[in-house]
Amino acid sequence: MTSAPTGSRAIGAPVPRLEGRAKVTGTAPYAYDQPVEAPLYLAAVTSTSARGHITAIDTAAADRLDGVVAVLTHENAPRLASDENAELWVLQSDEVAFRGQLIGAVVASRPEIAAQAAGLVRVEYDARPHDVEPGPGRDDLYAPATVNTGLETDTIAGDVDAAMADAAVTLDRTYSTPLQFHVPMEPQTAVARWDRDGGGDRLTLYDSTQGVIRMRQIMAAVLGLPPDRVEVISPHVGGGFGSKLRPKAHHVLVALAARTVEGRPVKFALPRRLTFAGSGYRPSTVQRIRLGADADGRLTAIAHDAVGGTSKLVEFAEQTALATRTMYAAPNRRTTHRLAALDVSVPTVMRAPGEAPGMFALESAMDELAVACGLDPIELRVRNEPGRDPETGLPYSTRNLVACLREGARRFGWTDRDPAPAARLDDGWLTGTGVAAATYPAYPVIGPSNAAIRALAGGRYRVDIAAADIGTGSRTALTQIAADALAVPLDAVDLRLGESTLPAAAPAAGSMGLGGWGSAVIAAARAFREKYGTAPAEGAEAGATGAGVPGAGKVALHAFGAQFAEVRVHADTGEIRVPRLLGVFAVGRVVNPRTARSQLTGGMVMGLSAALHEHGVMDPGPGQVVTRDLADYHIAAHADVQDVDAVWIDEADPHYNELGAKGVGEIGIVGVAAAIANAAFHATGVRVRDLPLTPDAFL
Ligand code: MOS
């Protein structure tokens, strides 16, 4: 029998990334780097109207340019098979649904020629009035049937209004978060080749994706190919954050182009401007929070009403109020989600969709309530700890929020904190500290993953799984899991992932990746050892499917954390600095402390970036995002990132998976913006309820 993960040797070790040297020496092939034979290059034509129809599209000048191989528009593009996802119904009609939509493509021998030719395509529109801003004051908001991941749109228990009327302390505040964009270091890239052989049509797609199997399935359906005639290869991914989870219009565009020039590979890298125009983003939110409490700060009512924007093309309903359903005890509860349907590109999941904006609002409101009650904000949260999940009534598998708050308080030096706002001036800087809770679901909705193991020569093993390593270190962590499950040294395992021909596995999403994939690897190792023992013949092979979530439906499964921030605001200029961030997390067993810490601190830096900088601006005139490069869309730079540390408490959650590991990909960003806003209030006495916190807010 194989050794179980507990008592193992590789799991828990801070193993450096196995592909780290290849990455830093430039020898790890990302999608665009794939050494394909005689590639062609694609440049996109995009709409300059936000809504309407194309009445004329003139490609003559583009066609004439030397080096141009093909120009595609809705008038000549190959037909697609499925319009189930309107975002992927590319070049199939003259309709324009948002500004920046892909409406044509040029394929040429050089990328410069393709770009020049794309600029020569003349388009005329029958433009219609467009509607691109979700608020305020709209009367056409609607309730979606469900919110993201199929969750209930509204939840109501008890009577919030009556409880608010009777409460000793009440709070009714509105918070907002802007459009936010994931801009991974490696842009969206794809290389497609279309071939025809005895078996018919066949697409090979080198892609930068969070899930090769999902990509294969959806692309096959859209293109009308059997799934086994689509191969997706994605060995290395330079960041995703949700933006590379779902196939986007450019995937279809490059496939259509490849089909047109059959046999020649077509390369496409989405320019940064198009990253902002139509490859997914976090929608803006306006959130009303109402809290009612007794004189001791015990919540009697908690209500969270979230409004966001979606695209008319495809609905995306950010689950903004989800965390509020589980965070605190209160007999009277309400969460709602409403949407404005807009002529904009389709939003998508972005690191901690729901929790990141939602916990900014809730955890800011909890800080305001602590001030109103004259209570320490940690003590307020401790007083409102639920014994069971308020949403489902189920016991928690593990809920170590209080442990995180207490450990953080000890490490951060919270105990001697003077709660008075605007009371510390240090050489022109007002200083303060703040805290916020973090949570992220351990989602039980993941599809099963499969893995296969094959004995190689010399006591080595190959482990195959169509998992993704989007820069998180999952290749390394999975190798650790495999080594322990096979009871062999780390370097005896040769793990392959990121190819759709490998055993099907779930995508990297919802912080579910490692747990699901790891369970499959453990199951495969067990099956292998049961079949062949510890001295298998070379070529011996076994596969297995990972177990489901053992605690699903029996316990409430969530990760928790506590974020602490120290903030300095310049008394004269309002300049805001964050010299210190500390996150303490309860995320189950940590498989690789080095890569886990990197995920958690990376999430915290993204939260810092959201707190201080990130602000996507929609210009209602042209109906376009005007912050569409990293000069206009500011993100945290090195100078912003000072002392950032992440630690975790000892925990294992066997109710989630055999590893006892909850995910670490998303919880790091949750609560950071609130901790910073709360610290800024403590520093200045100014409560900022709208992200980002810019200097003008403090003057
Ligand atoms: Mo992650 S935002 O669930 O891809």
C-alpha cells in the first residue's frame, strides 16, 4: 500500500518551482513561443461603435497589401456550429454589441503587416444609442435567475427592517468598487493550426489557458468538431487570475483564421488595449450594507444589497454578497444581487470574484460598527462568530477566523492600539492600523479530475493529468503529492500537465485546483500500487478518478483569514502609503509553503493594488474603457509594496479532500482593501467608502 499524504516527506517541504530555471532563462515555451513551422500572424479589426450594425466593410486596401494572406469579416468567415455563447459567435453577423468587439481579422506573413492591414479596413456602422454605465439611479435593474457559480440571487431570513428599527446601534452605508482588470504578465495568446486528414478536420491550439479540457470542449462545440479532433496545449501560463478560464472571442477568431489558411499555424497575442476592451474584467459594484446591533455589538440584522453591471451579450452576475451569507451570526439576514444590462464587453471571474468587492463593503461596515459601538474591531468580530453556518445551518468543517484574528493581533502588535482616529502624527504623516476578515469558499462544485501513472525505467514514474500551472506552482506541488503517494523521492516523478490528451481534469479555478488534482493523483497512485506493488515492470500503467468532496452537504466548507494593515497618510498632500501588511490564514494543510506563501502574498499585493490604484474608467460618450494600458490603469508598483507577510495557522480539513488542503489562490486578496481603508480611517478620521483610496479623499 502507498503511504497516505499524512506523515509524508515531500508534502510540506518548500520545494522551489521545478520549472523555475527554465522560466527565468527563457527556455520555458509559453503559447506564443511554440516553435511552429512557418507561422502566420493575426491582427484583429475591432468595432469603433458601441452598438449597432455594420453597414459596409471594405477590405480592398488590406487585401492588396504585400504579405497579407487572408482578410476575414462576417461576410466571408467560415460558419460556426453553436451560438449558445453569444460572446463566441464571432464574425457570424453584422451586429455590434460593444465597442472594441472583434469584427475582423487580417492574417499576414509578419505581425507588422497584419497590424498595418487591419488599420486599412474601412467599416461603416448604423450606430444606435448605447448604455454603458450601471448607475446610479436606474429603474431598470433586474434580478438574475442565479449569480455566478449557480448560487441563489437573494437570501432572506427574518425581518431586517423590523430588526433595524429595534436595534440599539444601526449602520446604513453604501460602498463602491470600480471596474477592475486582470492584466497577466503574459497576455492572452494563442497559436492555432487547422489540418485535414483521413479523420476529417482537426484543430491544434497552443493556448495560454487555465484549463485545457474546458477549452477543448467549448471550442469543439463552437467549431462543430468532435472533442477528440481538438487538441489544446498549454505547458506554461504567465498568470490568469480568471481571465484565462473561459474561451474568449479571440480564441474563435484565431481558429477561424487557421481554418481559412488550413495547414499554416496562425499566431495571435492580444494587444494590451484589447485586453481592456474585451477579454473580461471585474464589473463595478455599488453595495448597500445595513447592520443592526445591540449595545454590546451583537448583530441583530445584516443586509447586503449589491448592484453590478453585466453585458447584454452574455450575463455575468458577480456573487458580491456571497461572503455576507456566512461571515457573522445575526437572526435577521438579507442578501440581494441586481444587475444593469449594458452595451459592454462580457465581464468574467477575477481573483476572488464576489469576495474581493463584497468583503471590502462588509468589512468596512464592520469597522464602522466597531467605532459606533466603541468596541475593538477584533472583539466585535469575535462577538459575532456563528456556532454554525448562518446560511445553511451546517457545522463548519473548520472555522478558524478567531484563531487568525488572535494570531494576527499578536504578531502585528495590535494589543496596545489606541482606537482614537487621527491621533498620531509622525513627521507630517498621519498613521493608523486596521484589520479585516477574509473568507473564501472551499467550493464543492468542482468536476472530477483523473490521473494516470506509468512506470518508467530506473524506478521512475510518469504522472499524467490535464491540470494547469498558471504560475501558481501547481506542477511542483502535484509532483510533491505524487512522490508521497508513490512513496518515492521527488526526482523520481516526471509530471506532465497542460495538454488535453492527458487524463481529463478540472481547470485552475475557484481555488479548487490543487485539492481536486491532488486527490486524483493520490487515487491513481493507490490504484497503481494495488495493481503492481512497489516493483512494477517498466510500462505498467494505472489510472483513477479523484474522490469527491467527502463533507459536501454535511459541513460548511470555507477558508478564513485576517488581514492587518498599517497605513500612513500625508497630512498635507493626502498621499497614502502602506508600510505593512500581514495576513494570517486558515487554509487547511499547506502542500508547499514556498509556493503557497507566494500565492497568499501575491493576492495581498493585488488587494493593495485594488485599494490604492486600480480604477477602470468607462467613457460614456464613445462607450469605451479609456484606461486601457498600464500607463492609465495604475497597479501597485514595487515602491507601493513594502513589508508584506503571509502566515497560516496549523489546520487540516479532511472534509474537503484527502490532502486536507483548501485553496490558497484567492483568499489572499480578500479583505485587504477593507483593512487598508479601515487603517486609513484610523490614521485620518476620514472614512473612504469608494475604491480606490486616492489622495483627494483625505484632503
Ligand atoms: Mo479564478 S478568478 O476562479 O479563475
